[in-house]
Amino acid sequence: MLILVLSLVPIDACDAAWRWPWQKDESKAATQKHHAAKREASKPSAPKSDASKPAASKPAAAKCDQAKFKVFVDVGHTKESDGALSARDVPEFEFNLKLATKVVEKLKADGFAEAKLLVTTGKARPSLFKRVAAANNSHADLFLSIHHDSVPDKMLEDWEFEGKKRHFSDRFKGYSLFVSRDNADFESSLTFAKLIGKELKAKGLRFADQYTLPIMGRYRHELLDKDAGVYRYDELIVLSRTRMPAVLLEAGSIINRDEELQMSAPERQGMIITSVAAALKRYCGGQPIAEGTPRASTAADPSAHAP
């Protein structure tokens, strides 16, 4: 019998690693310089340029030692503040915990020995700063937050399941990825998000395109990559306050009745897990990613909720 033991990251009660918006964040510039220096040091000497040749694709990231690469897989929400309810009234936190746990297991099996499962407790906002402090204080190399999607309350419809009134919306489905321009290393964050999205697309999955629609109101966001399904969400604490590249993955919509069942099935979970693992290998291996994806601008509202 094979027993898998996951390393749970201890959460310090001290939130000293974050600053209020009006305080100058002197660490951000230093962090950007640090990440840039690491990537630059790992690059081979560039050959003389040839104007007749097309520009080379940008590297995904500096090559890394998988065994020492610290990737934190964050379980979105907490048991006390468990996020959205699915169409069958299952808390989002349960979906997040199961999927994130399996992602860490897969990463460890693939050689990422320092992959950590990050689980926090308490109310929503304080827990966000706890997970940021944990990642920053541990000098993580990459941060991935796992979530499952819903829709604004105004879009919900009523139905009955197991004799009880529930809420659903079958209008939208699919995964989505979010990054913040306020992150210490936005370019690497965007690169990793693109790699995940392209892996998911290659498996036949589609991204949730409703975030570009006016009907989303304050939840509307700028689509940075229409091929991979990557959105800009600057205000998210776990993306903007982390001092390493950070991505938030909405694995699928649990308020959609059909997709909720799919998200609970091993087949769909396997697609997500292997996509994340493959994307991380490419990211860590410095493999190229295509650039120049068209961008479509939409308004991003600072008052939007933080998952």
C-alpha cells in the first residue's frame, strides 16, 4: 500500500508580511529585481541578432531545480468561510480542498518535492493575509490558488434537489485564470497562467467567457489572453500581495448543474491536475510560449469580491 503524506504549511498568526494600501511597499521593487536577476543569470549568451529572422518566443521562466522549487498550492477559502455553494449546496471549500490535495500529490510524484498544500482557517479577509504571509515568509517560488466558480446572485434560478430548494445557473461554464498587474512578477504570473490555459484547452476544455460581458457588472474583467482564458484581476489579495508569481485558477463552475457533477468526477479532475503539472514542468523548464495574443479590454472594478 502506498501512503502519500502531504506537507501542510503552518500558518503564523502574525500578518506582518502585508502592508495597507497607503503604505509604501518597498519590497515590491526589490522582488521584481530579484526575479529578473534570477532569470537573466540562467540565460545562455544570446547570438547576434538577425533582422531577417522572426523574433524568438519568450522563455516561460528561468530553468529551475524541480526538487527544490517551492510551489504553494492554496486551497481557496476556509472551512469557516467556505465560498460559493454549488447547485446541490456543497460548499466550494470542499471542492477546492479535494482538487488542491490531488494537485500537490501529482506535483510531488512528478519530482516537485517542495510542493506545499496551503490550508488556512478563519474568516475570509484575515485568511487571505495569512496565506500571503505564509507564502512570502517561506520564500515560495510560485503560488497557485485553487477555486471553483459561481455567478452573481442576480443570475441564480431556483430548483428542487432531494426535496429542498436550491439555486443554480446553467448559463455559463468552464475554467478561468486570473493574474494581477500589481504582483511582484506579473510577467511570470501571466506566463504560468497561459501555460495552464493552453494545457486545459488542449484537453478540449473551454474557458468561461462571461467575465467580458456587461451583464457581469462589477465582476467584469479584462481578458488578457483569449486563447488561454486569462483575465486581469488586480485587486485580489492573494495575487497582488504575494512576492512571487501568482495565479488563481477557477477550475470550473459548480453552480452549473452539469459541470458540478463533472467537477466531482475523476476524469475531469484528472484533466485539471495533469494540465497544472504539465504547465509547471514547462514553466520550470524554461520552455518557450507564443507571444502576441490579442487583448480585449473591459472595465475591472476594484470593489469586486476577493475569492
